[in-house]
Amino acid sequence: MKGIINFKTRITAQRPYSRQNNDEPWESKNYLEYLTGQLESDRGRIINSPAIRRLQQKTQVFPLERNATVRSRLTHSLEVQQTGRFITRTIFKKLDKEGPTEQYGLHDLERVLESIVEMACLIHDIGNPPFGHLGEHAINSWFLDKLTSFNKFIDTQEIDSELEKKMLHDLQNFEGNAQAIRLVTHLLTLNLTYTQTACLLKYVRPAHQPKPDKGTDGAYLRKKPGFYLSEEGFIHDLWHTLGMQPGSRHPATWIMEAADDISYGLADIEDAVEKGILDIKQLKELLEDEFSSIGDIKEKCFTTPGSGTQSFQDIVNYADKRAQEEPINKNNEFFLWLRVNLIHSLVQHASHRFTSNIEDIYSGDFDEALMEDDSPYAQTIESLKRVARKKVFCDREVETLELQGYRIIYGLIGIYSPLLKCNARDFKGILDQEKHASPHLKRLAGRLAERHVKAYRLAAEKTEGKADEELWEFYYRCRLIQDFVSGMTDQFAYDEYKTLTVASHYQ
């Protein structure tokens, strides 16, 4: 036993900027009511944020998709939200039945944790750039190719080489999860409770640190960058406020992650069928082949209330049978029954894994995903992902659109990169639209999002007069370009690139 488990220490109404002092919140008998109100405020801040609205025009799998029945990041996030709530409720049912709910400090907290998980699920993808992972790759490629040193971009000849190295690695490791942290803290300034923001911290490695070797301690939790230098101070405040060890993950994050794994495994192949990349017959055969290659397709271990115990083979056969009997919408019928007969067992397994490993999860150092083990439930998720990798992501249409997206994002950063080639004093004159400033650069700067410029100004002002001021100013200027481009929707990025590429006007 690692120690006393008390989930109340991981749940607080405290915010980074607050007029109220809640240093010992749970000692107040009215605190639960107050906390519920604060989480409702988080919900409102999130749902009404522009980042949520932009998700409706960001890629899930198919960039620039016009078919509204194919998922966007927003519709995917809504599905993850529902699955996250289902897992949370199942966890509480298990704990109530087994008895330790009060022992773990979870008494009366089901609705509280449910709300926290739901909102984490809804915003888990807000940091993703246009065109998904190829967009991430394009941002990193540009900074790897073009930014090898700060020397040619800043005036001072004496710079802290270690800090410069950190900043370079940080800027060359853009990641959607880390950008989500930056969005809620410094760009949208949602001022969410520390608890709500903590659930977004899926990976706990600073972007400037190298990826650990596979199989080493903490390799899973640190396999991707989790936050940037610009948010490092906030993350340490968050860990301290919630009584978490530095480098640890919030318990609710495992639930959000499992909900995402369960949701997109099914969604990606359903969208492929909707797009005509696969048909039901092909998909049935592919699922059977993939599951058979990693598990026992006839093992009866899937349970659905009122349906008894079934094997993966039984579930796929039944979904196919119902689809063949459906006279109007066979595809919808197939996925309806595939989902109905799989989700219950997948959620049960995620909940079981959470409660079985609750000590390590509470401590924040459980170094696995809930849906990644050697169970048939994890094999189900893996089978779905393998089909998507082999038959969906490599589809010629998808690959073409992704390549176009890569070129658009790389090209946009190149178009705005002249703003990085002047010194800090001249850049301030450009932003202020001073007469002596370059007309070209003033017009470029005028296209930047106002909120991103304000975030840059505020960050740069805080470094004035400090050691390495010029390094930090340039770092935040690079962040400004990354913030602007990554915050675009797929369509806006496409339109902006086409507008600013002179050749397009002469085609």
C-alpha cells in the first residue's frame, strides 16, 4: 500500500486567478455545494469557448470533409464525452458494490468526477492543429529545418546556450496535448479550476526533454510532450496545489484516455464505410482476420445486459446478420449492433482496470493506458486500430489530403516567418503599425489573431529587464506563430494559404 487514498486531495475549486482563498476547502460543510457550482462554471467556460466551436471544422480522419455525417473533432469529442461519463458511473458502481467508496474519499463525489471527466473529454483535442497529426508534423518539420540557432535572429552575442537548447527542443516538439494546456491557460485564459486543467495533462514530459527509451520507468506517461516551457511554471503550481508529485498524472486523465481509445477505434472505421472506402463485407473479414491474429476470436467474454455472453466472432456475425435484414440503412445497422455489443464490455474492462490499479492511479504513476493490456478487450481496440491503419489512413484520398495539409501548414509558417527575422524592437514597431516599419511585415502582423498577439505582448513584457530577455522574447514570438497557425481550422488554413500564395491567382 502506497499510503492513504483520498481523492478529495485531487479535487479542488481553486483556480489560478481567484479572489477567494480555499486552502482547506473540504473542512467546510458547504464546500461540496460550492465545488459543484465552480465545476458548473468550468462547464460553461469550456462549452462557450471558441476552441470548442473550431472543432467542428478540424480533421478527425478526413480533412476538408463536406459530408456532415463523417466525424469532425467536435462530433468525436461529444462521443468521447458520453463514453467518459459511462466509465465514471461504472467505476462508482464497482466501488459502491465492493465498499471502499468512502474509504477512498469518493463519497458523494460521483457527479463531481463525472463532470470533470466529461469536460476533459470534450476539450481533449482542442490543441490539435489543422490536418491532424500531419499538421503537427509540418509545424515541427519547419522549426527543425529553419530554426537551428537563435543567434541569427537576436541581437545579443552572449546567450545562455543551455536555455537556447531547451527552447529549440521545445519549439521543435509541438504537440496537440501540450497546446491544449497552453490554450486553456494562456491563450483562451479560461481560468479553469486546477483539477479541470489537470485532467488535460495526458503526458507529463516537458517538451524540451528527450523521449525516454521504451520499457524504462515512466516511458508511457512521458512518451509525448505534455507541456511547453511557457506553461512549465503553471504545471508545477498545479502539481503543488493538488498535492501531486511532479511528473505525475491526475487520476481522471486515465478515464478520459480510455474513453478516447474506445470511441475512435469504432468511429474511424465507421467513417471509412460512410466514405465508401470499405463495405460491410470487407470490414467483417478484416475485423475477423485482425482479431484472430492477436487473440481468441471465439472466447466468450463479452457481456451485454440481457444478451448473455458472446465472443468477438458472435458479435461481428450478429451485427452482419442485423445489417443484412435491414432494408434501408445497412451500414448504420451494422455499427449500431457492433457498438451496442462491444461498448458495455469495453467500459466494464476500463472500469475494472481503474479500480484494480487505484493506488498507482491515485499516485499518478500508473505507467499504462487502461485499454492497453493483453485482454480480449484491449485486443478488440487494437483490431479496430489495425484495420484503420491498414485500410483507412493509407487510402489514397486520405493520403492526398494529408499531404496537401502538410504543405499548407509548412507553407503558412514560411509565409509568416519574416516576422521572426527582425529584432525585438523592430517587431514591436511592426505590431504597433509604426510608420517606419516595413509595410510588408505590418500587413503580415495585421493578419495575426488579436488574442495571440496580446498573449505574446503579455509574456514578452514579463521578461523585460530580466536575464536572457532577448531569448525569451524570441521564444514567445515563435510561439506566437505556432499559436496562430495551429489555432486555424482546416478550411481557414486552406483559404489563407490559397489567398497568400500568389501563384494561385494566375492558375
